[in-house]
Amino acid sequence: MQPIFVEPLTVERVTIKIPDLIPSLQGTKLVHLSDLHYDGKRLEEELLTETIELTNQEKPDLVVLTGDYITDNPSPIYNLALHLKYLESRCGVVACLGNHDNYFPFSRHHVVKALTGVGIEVLWNAIAYPLGSALPVIGFADLWSREFRPQPIMEQLDPDTPRLVLSHNPDTAALLQPWRVDLQLSGHTHGGQVVLPGLGSVPSLMQPVRHHVPKSLHPYIPILRECARVVKHWEWGQGYHAIEQNQLYVNRGLGTYFPGRINCPPELTVITLIRGCGE
């Protein structure tokens, strides 16, 4: 179903302190995009064009994409890739995949083929060095794929080396606590899509409700069932979060599910990295 409530794109600007960031990377600018859901229903062509134009106007050092490029049928990914090839940055575009990019057994193949075909580096439990060896970028398998295996990847890195992590589902921030994560970039939640001013997103408000409703009834209450299925940690549903020694930023995404977005506009995130201790 088409979304009813549509809000204009918002550009969010954040500055993130990275311990041990070398001087040559001081002021590095990232543009973070997520959850495009390019399927003819959930992302308007005009919004996609605007997003790419604004990204290029920022003249980023690196563009990072954190998954859910499609919704179910993977065939639209090839047309989406024709748009994404116009993204411009000094060090290219790197991406991880989301749960919808694995919707069918063959979906991942098509998504990876289309994105790599336009020069986007797709990371699936892998490390890349678009910004140099002093700031590796790790892209993990989606949590729901059952291939999310951080230990073999994290143990390849010197613990004194700062690193960026791309992981579609923000719940992985809890699983990554044993390792250094200077900045994790995620999406998946769409920010909850409906946010009540002064209270928070509707899914986050359902968390305390769940604790007061007998578990035996949860499967029969759709909103409780669906919110819990999407993520466990709705308190990390959007924006910046300091999680013990690590840092997480969750992008609200571009695509929109029915009924739409209220006080939760689609997001383009501009992140500036500076040397210093995290918040």
C-alpha cells in the first residue's frame, strides 16, 4: 500500500568525535543514506533525485549506504543502481545490505551485482579501506541473515585502530559491545515513522506496554508483535546514541511504509569526524 502521509527530506548534521583520529582525517565528511525501499511504492523518484543532488552538493569524502535498497522483488535494484551511480564523493561509495536485500534466496545476488556494477563496494562481513588504513570501514552481514559474525572480522584489526561499522540493524550495537566501534551506522527502523512530539515514536512507546501485557497475549496484538519483530532496542530507533564505550547513529531512511511518516521525515545524514573522545 502507498504511504498516505509524506514529509519532505531533512538533512541532519552531526559531528562525531573519534579517539585517535589521525590529523589527515580531521574533518572527514560522510553522507549516510539508508532504507531506500525502491519498489515503485515507498520512494518517490523526485525524492531520490533530490537526495542524490543534495549528497553531491555536500562534496563528501565518503558516501555510506546501510541497506534495504529494495523491498521484496529484487528486479528494481538495477534501475535504482542507475540512479546511485551519480553519487559523487572523494573516496567512493561503500554499502552493507539489509534484511530486505535478502528477502528471497536470490535477492542478495542481484543487489550485489547491481551495486558493484556501478562502482559501489558492498561489504558482507568484510573490511574496506576507502579512507586509508588509519580508518577501516567494516560492513557486516544483516543480523537476520544468520551470517552476522563479528568476531572473525573484528579480530583482524588492531584494537588501537579507529574504525567505522556499517550494520543495517541497530540491535547489533548490543552484540558489538566486546569490541571497539568508534561509530556504527545503521538504519532499519525508519525512525518509527510516527513520532508523537515530546513522547517519542509509537514503537518506542510500545516497549513499556509490552512489559505490562502478558506474553501470551503479545501474538494477538498486532502493534506489539510487529514493533518487537523489527528491533528489540527501540530506544535506539533514530539519531545518535552513546552505548557504553561505542557510538551509534541510526538514519531514519528514505523509503516509507503505509500509513506514512508523521514528525519523522526521510533523512540524509551529513557526519563530520573530528579527533576527540566520544560523548
